[in-house]
Amino acid sequence: MRSTAPKVLNEVAGRPIISWVVDAVRTAGVADLTVVVGHGAEAVSEVLPAGARSVVQEKQRGTGHAAQVATAAMGDLTGDVVLIVPGDSPLFRSETFAALLSAHAANDAACTVLTTRMPDPAGYGRVVREDGEVARIVEERDADAAARAIDEVAVSTYAFDGEALVAALGRLTAENDQGEFYLTDAVGLVGGLGMVAGFEIADHAEALGVNSHDQLATVEAAMRARINRGWMTAGVRMVDPDRVYVDASVTLEAGATIYPGVHLSGASRVAAGAVVGPDTFVIDSTIGRSARVWYSVVRGSEVGEYAEVGPYASLRPGTVLGAGTKAGTFVEVKASTIGRGSKVPHLSYIGDATIGEDSNIGAGTITCNYDGFRKHHTTIGSRVFIGSDTMLVAPVEIGDDAITGAGSVITRDVSPGALAVERSPQQEIPGYAERRARKADSEGE
């Protein structure tokens, strides 16, 4: 993938590829989990759940060699069933793995191969059957014309009898075009120890793997479509689901409405009746019941019920908007709490501040919170009216019911109920326009 990061740590819908696979396997009932790692082994191991075993494949000698490394670390497998899955196929459902294991047990097979039929099987190992059973799997690069014509393919997922698997792995050779040990060859070798069954799934998209950024984009789109369908089934309205991006970690309540161009990520939650979008990012934030957020970026914040955000607002981490509040057009709020019913309608910066209830912050208001060395706090009480273009030089406190005049620079605390005005007296110069015109004429001559 021309990337320094391990392939399986690329994210799909906000989660590493390997995490999708591991969760599906565990949900299917697999208790003892072994993950074979290679490039970036330490980084991959860090995202694995507690109790998962990671083993390093020092030399990349093929899938069969990876299975040998894994089984060597797993101990005695007599009487066990071993499920082998690829770590780069995040679309596999846990139900698919569970069904494969059930079919394997029902057939009392030595091996059950998960298969599907691809519209374009290029690159996949072809499943060669004899009398209905799987006789062998032929890798694409080793396939002749007859094998290439087969559209049933193996998707690197198998259920093996543990003892039969170990025996077959011990007989693998690297006599092939790549000089590698193929796990697919173990299927043919197991055939002498018991039945090899095939378990075909209808949805070939589940088996899509990731080996390029193009394939990653395809898988990402499929996963997001699956997530969106799930939320719409649960009662969430998505006006244009193809243009809505919801991470797996996000929670949506029935009755929420999501417009196009919305990205919801992290531990975000959108409550019933809330409307988000269009063109909005919500990251690790909560959007309350019946709130409205549009054309905005919300990060690490809480938006209360019936609050309104945007258009073109930026809520930075630590922001809490109370019920019925407003952070309007071109408003930035950072690490601040705005009380119930208070409004910052437009063109303002509120940083490191606390605002009480039912206050109004006029256009162009700035909380001057940084002196070049430290951040300082601004406190604005309830029912306060801050005039347009007021500079509040922190630390400063504006008492309840106070008013500041437009254009004021407030550097001292304002008492409750008081009017604070700080501006130069207005001067009027009669006849100035005529004098200016005469000057222009004379200089033009």
C-alpha cells in the first residue's frame, strides 16, 4: 500500500481493519485467539484485545508458513476446531463465521472451505470440486485455463480439524511459482484424512480484502453503507445516505435526522429529534434532543437540547452549550460553558469563559483570554447584554443583569445591573466635507 503503517491498522469506519476481524471472530464464539503478525508487529499487537495471543512471522514465507507459526504457539490441537481467517477482510460478519463452524461440525469434516462466486475472480484461488467435495484450491498464478474459468473462489477462510491441520501443515512444500508455503495446499493434503467440504456464501462483498488504497476505499464505502442501513432500519433519517459518514463508535437515536456531507466520529452521540448537517463534522461530541447543527465543526463538546449551532460555527473541546442556546454564524467557542437560553448569534470568539442563563452576546464580541503566557477566565452572569464589538480582557467578571456598551474594552469587573461603557467621546466637525472637497480641488490643480 506504499505506507509505513501495517496494512491491518488502516481504519475502516474509524476502526483498524484487524479490530473488525477480531470482533467478528470473537462474536462467532471463538475463545482462543491467535494473531500472526509481521511488519509492525508491536503496533498491531497493541490494538488486540486482552487475552489475544500474537505470534511473529519473522520471514514472510506464505500463508501456510503463517499457519505453521500459529499452530506451533497454540499447543496440542487434538479435538479442537481451528478457524483460520484473513486479517485484512473487515467486512466478514460474525454470523458468517458462526455458520461456517456449524456446517463444519454438521458434516464432521476434516476441513470446510469458505467460498463465494466472484463476478471477476481474478486474483483469487479457484475451488476445484470432484463429486461435490472440494478436491483442491488452485492459486491464480498457478492456474491453467480450465481452472481460471471457475468462478467459485476460496476466500482465505477455513475451519479445520486441529489434528488434521497440524498433519497437513507438516507436509507442505514450497514447490510453486512463488516459492512459498500455501495454506491452500493444506486443503488437498487434508483430503486424505477426511472430508473437505465447501461452504458457499452469497454475498461476495464480505470477502473483499485490502491490498491497496483503491481496495481500502471500496471496503470503506461498503462498511459505511452497512452502518447507515443499520441506523436507518433503527429509525434514523438519512436524507442522502451515500454522503453520510458514520463511524462504528457513534450512537444515533431513532428520530434523528442527518443531512448530506455529515461526518460523525469518535464517541459521538446524536439524540432523538436532533438535526445535523448539511456539511458538518461532529467528533467526540454529544448533540442533544431536538438540537440543530449545520455547516459547522463540533469537537469534544456537548450541545444541549433545542440548541442551535451554525452556520459556520466552530465548537472546540471543552465546550458545553445549555438547553436552548445558540452559537451562530462564524462563532468560535472553546472550553466554555454557555447557560440555558443564552445566545452568541454571530462573529464572536468565546474562550475559557462561563456564561449564565438568558444572556445575549453581541456581534464581534471577543473574550481576550490569552496574555501571551497564560489563559485567563471570563465570567458573564445571567441576563447580561454584551454590546457589539465588546472586548472582554480576562480575567474579568460581568455581573448579572449588567450591560456593556458597543465598542467597549472591558478590563475591570462590572457590577450586577450596571452599564459599563469604555470609548472615546464622539467628536463632530461641522463643514468638514466641504473643506475636504476644496482641498482635493486645490491639490488636483
